[in-house]
Amino acid sequence: MIFSIPNGLDTAQKIPAGSFVDLNIWERQHIEEWVRTNPEMLGEDLLIVSIEFDRFSNSNDRLDVLAVDRSGNLVVIELKRDPAAGYADLQAIRYAAMVSAMTIDLLLPYYISYRKKYYDETLTEREAQEQIIEFVESDTFSELSNKPRIILCSEGFSQEITATVLWLRESDIDISCVKITPYKVGGNIIIVPKVVIPLEEAKQYLIDIKRKEEEREQSKRKYRPKTMKILIENELVQEGDVIYLKNGLPSHLEYKEDNPTFRATITGKLGQSNAVLWEKDGKEYSISALAWKIFKDSHPDKKDPGGVNGNWHWVNSEDKPLWDIAEEFLAKNT
């Protein structure tokens, strides 16, 4: 429920919730487009990678929205216009099972096609892969997990669906419910989203929290801030510092001190693709993307090296990997 307050601030007018059916709002034409352009409506940062995904073997099913979250999980998003619509949970589980074996390499063509269709952006496979890797907030990310998450999004949820979702969460299936309520305010429609499962008061949610507390030491490394953010904000490296690509190099690449390929300069920036300035071409890169580029370009067959943690391969003037510098700092201060 929302209230409208006039300029005098002396009264409050209750605005009743509407319904998608009464407001002539449609699932694909409207709700899907809202979520596509504003995925934070679902309560978190998501990178949309495909819409109306239908590349399932021996099936005509069509997944509403496919995304990647900040932890490197695929997210299956099932949208329903009618809260009475059944089997949304079953549909989403089936879709999650179908995409569970998907790798980044398999996902790239669909992401490239999506960016071209909706943003008129022409990406190479390398650029597409770099965008996905940069979106994920983990230096150690190299591949999608094989346990996709599920988000059900609707105007409401039946008791059968909420009971099923709570049971699935208790069984360690990451599934959530987001309720989106429409309100007619003057000539506009206001959408109010709310994550209804998990709720803090739900028993299943408390079980999850307890488990996460018990696994804090393992999980904090997986979800810790990016290495360059730790280094810059704690003055462990400075703008203008020269770093060297020389630790744990692949067999086809030999470090040469006088070769600008192996040198870069810290920019002091914390954007997604401007942490270092490569001496060879004078352009800015993320540290992992630059290591990935060098490894691939130097391979005789231009072979994709897969996920690369550049902070492990780049070292400071004392030959210490940037990853180790950040880890030592965290160990002393957490």
C-alpha cells in the first residue's frame, strides 16, 4: 500500500493497489521489458544475457529472462502476469535444470545476440566474455556455476507456490519470489517491487543465515572486494606504480625484462576496465582482462586461456603478486 501526500503535508491519501489485468499490462510486452531494462527491480544487480531464451534441445519452451549475478551464477527469471497462474515454480525448475550445464563459451553467442538486438552493440567473443567476467565481483571467477538460481516475479503468489518455494530453499535450492504491485497514480502507473521470499522472519531463511555464518571463513574469500580496490583504498599500491607480468606464466610465454608487453602502470582508477595502463599500446584495461589478452595473443593458435586471475600473474617491483599483497592485508585486518 502506498500513500499520496500533497504539498501541504497535512493529509495522506491511500492509493489502492491495481492489477495487471485491469490496467491492461501484459507479461512480455510490458513486465518483461521493465525487468530487462531495470533488473534492480528484482532486488539485486543482475547482468541480463538473454530474453525469451529458447535454445533447449528437444523442447519448445521459452525462458523469459536469463541473467548472471555478481557471484557468477546463472539466474533464471520467470515472469507471471496473473498471480493465479500455476506451475511457475515447476517451469522455472525445468529451465534451471536445462541451463545448469551451460558454460561461458556456450553463453557468449546468446549474450552477443542480445547486446546487438537491444543496444545495437557489436561485440567480439573476447569483448563479450570480458564484460561478463568484469560484472562478476570475484577475482577467482572463471566459469559459471552449475547451480542456477531462480527468481519468480509476479503480482502475487499462491499458497501452493510459496509453500513449494520455502521447501526448495530448505533443500538448498536458491529460489526467490519478488512481488511487483502496480498502482495507478494520476496518469502514471507506479510499480512497487518487494522481495517476499526470503523474508527475515522465515524459518528457512534463518537456517540459511546460520549455515552462512558457519561457513564465513570460506565464503568471505569468494565474495571479498576486488583485489585492486583493496590495494588502492589501503594505499598498498600507488598511482604510477609499475607492475610486471611474470608470475605463473603459461608455457608458451617467456618473461623478458625489456619487453613492454610485460609492463603496466597502476592508474589509481577503480572502474571495470581502467585499473592499469599497458605500456605496449598505451590503453587502459582491467588487470585480469589484460593478462587474458596477453596470454591469448601470444599463444601460437590464439587459444582462449579461459578465466584468468590477473592479480596472481602481475607482481610489484619486489616480485610479489598483487593477490598475495591483498590477502596478507586482509589476514591482518579482518
